[in-house]
Amino acid sequence: MSPRTSVRTFAICIATTTLLVSGRPVRAAAQGGTTDADTCEVQAYRLTMPKLRQLNTALTDLQRQRDADPAYQQLLKKKRELEVLAQKDELTDAEQERMAQLEEEIAEAEQNEDMPEDENPSLTEMAERMAADPRIAGAFQRAGLAPREAATMQLAFFQAAFTAGMLESGTIKEIPKEANTENVKFFQANKAEIATLTALGNLEDQ
């Protein structure tokens, strides 16, 4: 597997975990590749702290692997170099050319990390993508999670986090009927402990 493919593979898993961060409630999952059955499955899933700890362990494992990936390290190196050049008051012609080159290479690398063709995969497709890569499947297996449950839990988590955030900000006054009320209340009651789960916290902030 090439370094580029390696970075892209990790991105597929991370992308599936951020499907709802843009602000779409779970009812939107009935569009595109997902189905009404997927929506019901996500809504019916009950979050618990033991399960979230398992998920956090798996995602931490994946992030650790990604951070050690040579292609990802090279991308970070290029970003640091570009940042140094961007802070200079005056640039030589050679430095300007280097900046342009870095910007192009960084954009290409980040594009390779984008969600693949289907931007709204079904739960089955998410699980299949996770299971297809030994490292991703291994991370979930070591954490004691099946890929499908991991995908379902991640979407349920983001629905609860997003809804709780809207309630806290005053954007909405009550929990929408399409949301899992118990999960939203669970998130509110355990927000402090959830915040200590680094991998989940990083995903929630995206």
C-alpha cells in the first residue's frame, strides 16, 4: 500500500465519523446512500459510557497509526515549511515559487484525504469500508467493537452532541422528535466525562 493510499484509508474511517458534524440531523441520513432503516437504526442506538470508551480507544488507535504514517508526516512537514514562508515580510523569487509548489502539493494531499465518491454512505457501506482495511478493522477489534456498531455509535453520538449543543445555545427549545431523547440527555449528563475522551473530543470539534 502506497503512502498516499495509507493516508486516504485512514481518512475514509475518520470521514465516516464526521458525517453529521455539518449540522444535519439524523433524518437527513435517509437521503443519498443511507436508508430509512439506517436512520431508525441510528435513532434506536443507546449510548453508554463503556461503549464510548471503547470507541474512543479505537479512534485513538487509528489516530496514532495515522500520525505515524510517512505520508501524513510529510504533509505536516510541508505545512510547517509553508507557514514559515508565509510569515516572511519579503520573499525571493525562489521562495515564491516554493510557496506555490507547497500550496499545490498540500492541496493535492488533502484532496486525497477527502471522503471518497459516495459522500453519504449507508451503514453497511461504512462498515464494509472499515472492515476492508486490516488496520482499521484491527483497531475496532482490539477495542471490542464490530465495524457496524462503531459506525452506528458514531452517528448516534454526533446526533446527540449536535442536538445538545443546539439546546445549550438556545437555537432550539426542545429535543426534536427525530432525535433520540435518551441519548441527548445522556450526553448532557455525561458531557464532562465525554470531554476527557480525547479522540471523541477531537471529532466533535471538527
